[in-house]
Amino acid sequence: MTTVNTLLSSLVHLFYPHTCEGCGRDLARTEQILCLHCNRKLPATGFQQHLHNPVEKIFWGRVNIRYAMAAYYYTQASMLQKLIHQFKYHQRKDIALHLGRQMGHMLLQSTWLYEIDCIIPVPLYAARERQRGYNQAALLAQGIATVVQKPALPHAVQRMQHAGSQTRRNRASRWENVSRVFAVKKPDTLQGRHVLLIDDVITTGATTEACSQALVAARATVSICTLAYTSS
């Protein structure tokens, strides 16, 4: 049976070759989304192995976060930006799941993953999620969960209103824009649990902070893991 499956897989790849989202070359059977070369080119931060890293420092004095990390550095016109754009705006759920699995493997290198009880994505406003068809942070969380074997709770936090785009706002404006938009659905279920909060890109941290504040108010311990970090 294994031989038959391998043969079928080879035939599918022959007639419907999958190409690398980074360089456009055909992927080997063992590769997904990115070829090995492009996967290695993604700018990994290594933050999961370092306490007091730049993502943790974003939240100092703002909200009580236990640990924080981002998997990759984000820059304009980069391969990572292209991948994020594909899964956010072009229905490429497979890319988000793949990058979530990559985040999961990085988390396995941390010294604190064992403390985590569950994984919660930063939610989208319901109307935006219906329009897009999915929440990209929930897909990242799903990919992470398959690797780290922790339960993902995609509906634990609700976004009460649409805060609008954060792209052109400064830090103070971003915080004011999202400070009251999140609510924990069943606070009692998260009390005393250590939550790993998932988002895609973190800049000023205003959205992630606001969501964290709602979880802290529910008496959860919060750590943060984002796909990408940008300092500007």
C-alpha cells in the first residue's frame, strides 16, 4: 500500500507540480510551500531561546506578559511579506498552516513551552472574518497546535467591534483604537491557565496588548507568539 501511495504521489507531482512560493522552482515531494533554500532564507529571530528579547520588551510596563517571541523579522518587499499577503488576502490557508507549523517547531526550542496550557489566536471582527472566510491568526494557531500538541481555542476571545486599519496609526492612536474591543467569552474557563496568544505581525503591539489585557482580566497568565516582528 505504501508503494502504491508513493507512486500516486509521484504521478500527481509529475502532472500537477507544486512550485516554491519564494523562487518559483518545483518543490520536491518532501517540501511544502517553500523549497529548502527559500525556507532557510526566511529571517528567523531566535527569540524563543532568549528572555528579554525585543518582543518581550514591547510590553514592559504596559501589560503583564510572561514570555513573548516572534518567529521572523518582517521587512517591506520581502519574501515573508509576500507570504503574509498571500494568506491574508488571497485565500492561501495552506501558507498560514505551514508557517504555523514552523512557529511550532521554534517553540519546541524554548525553555518555557511546557508551561503553556492552551493556544488562543487574536480574533478578527466577525464581519471581517465572514468576508475573508477565516481568521489568519487562527490558522497559525492551528498549525502550531499540531506540532506542540497543545489545544487551540479559536473562539475563546471575541472581538466586539471593528477597529479599522492600524497601518498608518502611531502607537498611542493604535492603543486608543483597540483598547476596548476584546472580550473573553467564558472567563472562568481560563482562570489560572497559561495562554499562548497568537498573532501574525507585531509592530507597536497595541492590538496584542489589548487582547492580552482582556485575558489578564480573566485571571489568565499570558505569553505571546507572533509570526513576524517589525520595529517600524
